[in-house]
Amino acid sequence: MKQIFLFAIFSIPFVVFAQNEVKPDGDKLFWFVAVFVAIPLVYIIMNPVFKKPSNLKGKPVSVKKSQLKIELLKDRKFKPNVLTLKIANSSKKDIDLEAPILMFRKIWTKRKFKLKGINQYVIYPLFLEAGKTHELRIDLSVFYNHDRKLKRYFWSKIRVFDTNGKKYSSSYITLRKSLFS
């Protein structure tokens, strides 16, 4: 009798909490996803950054043209020996340029070298007058002799800063073939 009484007392909570299976609440999941999609849409619509400015009223938006045109050219399609840096000042003002930085790039690694001048002569910082161009020939064998691993790098680029801190850069050129070039 004592055992039946204990069994009845301990089995009541299991009997009370037993339920049949209930279907998943699909409508609650739908509303949850709908709210998370609606919040960014409302933000984009209400944010004044994405609205068209009303003060233009049909006037074209002018894009500021770059003052310097930086080009990096190579003498051969692959494995070049000489790179040529051309800087053209197309603005109406004279510009002081700091020493350009030559960047070699692999997939995840970069090496940077500051170019100070030619044949032991320091020519940077350079004062470039309005409408003038500057050309610098870069012999890559100097860099390859300094570090032989640079021959394995795929791309190269030049970055130039003016004395005000504005950055100008050329596009990447391909030094050797890779899976990505």
C-alpha cells in the first residue's frame, strides 16, 4: 500500500505534463522573418541619405576630377625588367609630391618600397607644375637583387601622396601569371 501511494504521488506530475504532439508554429516563423526584412527596408526608405536632394532640381551633379593621373607601364607583358611611372598634373595648381611607394603584391602579402631618386640623387619631394608631366623609369633588377622572393609576386602598383596628404595611386599591373591574373 505504501508503494502504491508513493507511485501515485510521483506519477501525477508525469501524467499532468504529458501532451500530444503539436504542429510547428509556421505563422510565427513567417512573422519573425517578415519583421527582419521590413526593418532594413523602412530604414532605407526613411533615411535622408538615400533620398534625392531637393536643392538640385534638374541640375547635373558634378564629379570632381582627379588632379593627378598616375600610370604605371611595363616594357613586357609578363616578367618585365623596367617599369615606367608617369605622373601628369592636369589641375590648374602646382602640386608638391612626396616620394612614391612601389608596392609588390601576392595574394595575401604586400611589400612596399619608397622610391627616393635616381642614381644616388634624391629628387623627391617633387614640385610638379600645372599641366606638366613627370616620368620615372624603375629598374626591377635592383629590387630583385635586394630580395629574391619578389620575383614570385604577381602584381605591382604605385602610390603617391602630395604634401597635403591626399593619396593618388595607379592600377595594378601584372608582373607574372597566376591563377588570378
